[in-house]
Amino acid sequence: MATIVDVASLAGVSTSTVSHVLNETRHVEPETKARVMSAVQATGYRRDALARSMRRARTDSIGLVVSDAGEPAFADMVHGVEEAAAQHGLSLLLANSAEDPARERAAVEALLDRRVDGLIIARAAGSRAGLLERIRNEKKPLVLLDRLADLDVDQVGVNNQSAMAALVDHLTDRGHERIMLVSGDLRVSSLRERHDGFRTAMQKRGLEVPASLLCEGTVTAAATFDRVRPLLGDSAAGPTAILACSTLLAAGALRAVQHEGLQVPGTMAFATFDGFTYSDLFQPQITTVRQPAFQLGESAVGLLMRRLETPSAPTKILRLESEIEFRRSTD
Amino acid sequence: MATIVDVASLAGVSTSTVSHVLNETRHVEPETKARVMSAVQATGYRRDALARSMRRARTDSIGLVVSDAGEPAFADMVHGVEEAAAQHGLSLLLANSAEDPARERAAVEALLDRRVDGLIIARAAGSRAGLLERIRNEKKPLVLLDRLADLDVDQVGVNNQSAMAALVDHLTDRGHERIMLVSGDLRVSSLRERHDGFRTAMQKRGLEVPASLLCEGTVTAAATFDRVRPLLGDSAAGPTAILACSTLLAAGALRAVQHEGLQVPGTMAFATFDGFTYSDLFQPQITTVRQPAFQLGESAVGLLMRRLETPSAPTKILRLESEIEFRRSTD
DNA sequence: CTGAAAGCGCTTACAG
DNA sequence: CTGAAAGCGCTTACAG
């Protein structure tokens, strides 16, 4: 592979001049410039990004750590981050923590070692606070994605409160009073916000929420199925509607509903966050809170760029609104 | 940030010794080693991966370029690649070409500039042959993923032929003779293989395939809808079954079917490649050829590792088998 | 307008 | 068993 030295000697100039021509960082005589450019052509020279990064203390790359690469919503966020990064001329280093704090830690260290210019993290469920401390100590720009924290850090997520309130209003308007919430792992901030939003919204409507209708803590579809199924039989105290807080939870709960032979809608109303792709094509047509996942990813990059340009800028926390697709499952 | 010089001076040794301790690359007296390790602790030293890579001419990173980050199947492949890369201690650089040869080219150049140890590519629909030539000239290990080529390069994809044959057999066994194939962009090798596999399988069954039942070239769900819809009305010459070659094509075709008020199954049988997530929970329950997308990604990394370890190994082409989930849509 | 040279932070022959 | 030093391929003050 040709190096800058090869180009310089072929063009009969110094490496400084080659560098300045390539980076347009100081004036070079048109004639000299032309000689350099044709030497670049002739040698097939391409600048070594590694060597360049080492000198500039800037890599033009960012790191993204997601908590669950298997979830469609996170796949969309990754897509959004990639798109925005490419637009800014940044390379993207991707890692998946798979909800494992140890893997998350290792991924962050690897990215830090590679001197990424900034980090975007959707934290794992049991993520340790020390991790963010660590990044802050390195003075490395950081953006929290989807799973936010009560910290002085740039962040972008969705407004879970408002979406949940709209969903509860929608259901209670239709006479539902015994609504089961399937909320998953409450250490995950987005799920906790949905959980809290549900209780607040129900309270505002003057409705009790018995503990038996709060189904928390399951992290797989199978476990959710097992937890939900036994709670469905009772027509006096059982739920008339189910509200799932993620695609995975919805899958487990819906399977339970079907296993018990209940009809959606009819004997059971059903709504979910995130939900299923192309769900307008299938029965039951499920009312879904659709996160702007792609835009979440884009916005995270936007916040990071802003921070890189203005390190002293005040902390910014973005809450994007979700769109609610009302369908027959809640009629 | 502490450097190896800081560690060396604090430990009272040379940087060589620090390096050798950290890499376990030559024997060091236990006592010296201990001093080094505590100096590492004290300074919070972390090796700079950039500088290390530059010396070693190896970055412990790989590049992945996918053609359509929006498709669930590709998201799964990315996930598989990430998982396997992490297991091998490799960082993953991700780029999306969005089916645009120019973006694909730019992504490959960026990855090459960053000196990734190898490349995995799911090529864009109109990908230029020169691109692979370019990578070969750099002597950079390359693995083709999902979208294969008739070239002497390591590759991993699925066996489209056998899956398509099974699908056609399944349908013809049930009496279907007028089967519409919705095959999309035939420049995409996987789609072309499905297309060819269909014709071969039909021929083997002695069935004609009129051009009116071959719906090719659409690249969006909306365009597919527009192409398919007018072909459904005719009960004499129209199809009794539809076979879609990707999720996106299936969405467009299914919407057309529903728009025309046809019942699946009943008045129209339907099957698809890739398909929809959790489709066992929804009606119509659609017969689906499920690619082992995650394993495809894992295998691609496996091939790359093999090539890195044994540059002279013979070219390997892997064809993984898909699983067919037979459901009511084809009954 | 251009060049000689230092230096980014490592690894690795070479020498003892 | 360990160290001094070269060198990976760039960028960037410094000097003229």
C-alpha cells in the first residue's frame, strides 16, 4: 500500500505539502497541487485513517451500545444512528450488551480504547451507575438513547407518560376499568415510566389498580405467558383489557389470551407499545403505540454532534412523541 | 490519559517491559510484572488501540456493509455478526448501503481506510463488480453474505433452490397450478435464485408459468401492491396462490389481496420468504420460509476468521437450509 | 509558498 | 531477564 511518503517523492514535494493538499489546510500552488493529485492517482494512495486519527486525536467514529439487538425497535434505532452517522461522515462501531451489564461494560471499554469521538448508549437493564461515571471521567461525549436516567447528560427518548395516558383514556372511555398492565423489567427506565404513567393515569380516572393486575418482572415471552395465563380466567376480578409495554411482552400475553380461548376484541381488549410490523395486515388488528425509533437514533447522533461542536453547551434532554395507531383490538 | 510511558516510569521499567507484560509476549520476572501491574492500576492506564493497531498492522475489527438495514432479516444478520464478532474479541464497524452502489462504494472505502481486518458484505442490488475487484486488490479478506456471486470468494447464503422446490411441491400437492411469483429485483442474487428455483420446480411438475404470473422488479411494498392488484380479478387465468420472495413483497401483495376482498386461505393461498415476526399469533397464519438469518451472520464471521488464520485456505461457500413453517394460508 | 522534523502511543527486532 | 531505539503513517508547529 502506498503511503504519503510514496506520493511525496513521486510528486517531488514534502509530505507536509501532500498532507496540506489532501486536507486543504493551507494554500498550495495550483501547479504543485496538480502534481500531488496525479501522484495520488498514480499510486492509488489512500490516507491511513488510523495514523491520521492518532495525530489528530479524533477518529471520526462513534460507538453505539444497544441493550437488545434482537428487538425490532432497537434495530430501527441502530438504523437511524447509522444513517445520521454516515451523513456526518462518521463511522459507526456497534455493540450489543444483550441486557448484560458485564458485556455492556466490556463494550464501552473496547469503544473507549478505540478512541471513538463519542458514545451513544441504550443501557442494559441492570446497568451500573459507575459506567456513566467512567465515561464522564474520560470526558467522552455521551448520549443516552431510549433508556434515560436522572442525570446531567444529553439524552433522547420518547414521552412515555403522554402515550400511556392516551391509551388509558382510550380504554376507560370504552368502559374498561380492570386493565392489566404487563410491564416487564422495571429497572428499564422506559418500562418504569410506562408503569408509572399507567398508575398515574388510572388514578386520575379514579380507578383502583389491584396488584393482581400489575404483571411485572418477566423478561421473556415464555415467562410472560406463564405469568399472564392464570390471571385471565376470573370473569369477576380478571382483566377486560391488557396493555403490554413491549413487543416481547405483547407476544407472551397475546399467546396467553389465545391459549385461554379469549377473543380480541370482544372478550378481551388489547394494546401494546412497540408492537408488530405490518400489523394493519393481520388479525387481530392491535392498537399500538409506535415509537419513532429511527428518529430516536437520528436525534441521538444530532445531540452528539452538537456536543462535539460545543462541549460546553447546556445539557439537552429530548422527548419525542409516539404515534398511537388505534385499531380494532380496543373497540 | 495515561500512556505506556507513564506506566513505565512509575514502575521504573522500560516501555518494552510494560508492553510485554500487557501482551504476555515474553517472560518477565514476577516481581517486575507486579510492579507494572500496580502502575497500570495506579494510573488507570488503558492501551490505545489506535497506536497498537498501527504497529501491528491489525485492528481487531471487521466491517459489515448491509444492503438494507430496514429489513428484519438483515437486522438479524447484523445481530449474528455482532454476536460472533464480540465472541472473537473483534469490534464491528457497521454501514448500510441502502441498495445504493455509490453509498456501498463509499462505505467500503471508509472501512478500508480504517484498516479493518476483513469485510463482510451483503451487496446492494446494483452493486458494481469492480467493488469486489478493489477489495481483492487490497488483499483484504472478504465474505459475501446472503447475496452471493459466482466468484472465487468465501460466501454464505441460504439454499433458495431447495426451499422454493419444497414450497412449490406443497402448493401443487394441494392442487394449485396457477401460482403467482412476486420476486422483486432480480439483480439481487437471492431473489434471482428464488425466481429461477420457482421456474425449475414448476417445470419439474410439468406446469406452465405464463408471464402474467411472474411479477418482477418492484422494490417497494406500494409498487408491489400496484403491480399485483390488477392481476387478481380474473378467476379463469388469475392465480390461486401467491408466493412472495421477501417480507416487503409479501406486505405489498397481501395488501392487494385484502384490497380485492379475497380470503386467505380459501380464495387465495399465500406463502412468503422471510415473512413477519410472531406470525403464529396472527391471522391469516402464513406459510413462511424462515431464513436462519442470525446464523448466516455468525457463519460469515466464522468464514472470515478462518480466512484470517489461513489466508491460503480454499474458498468456501456455505449454503444454510431454511426452515419452512407450514401454516393455514396454504391449506 | 514550501520543507525538515518532531511527535501521536504503541510494538518489536536487536543487543547485552 | 530487560532496555534503548527504530518505526508504523500521518499532522502540524516552526522556520525560512
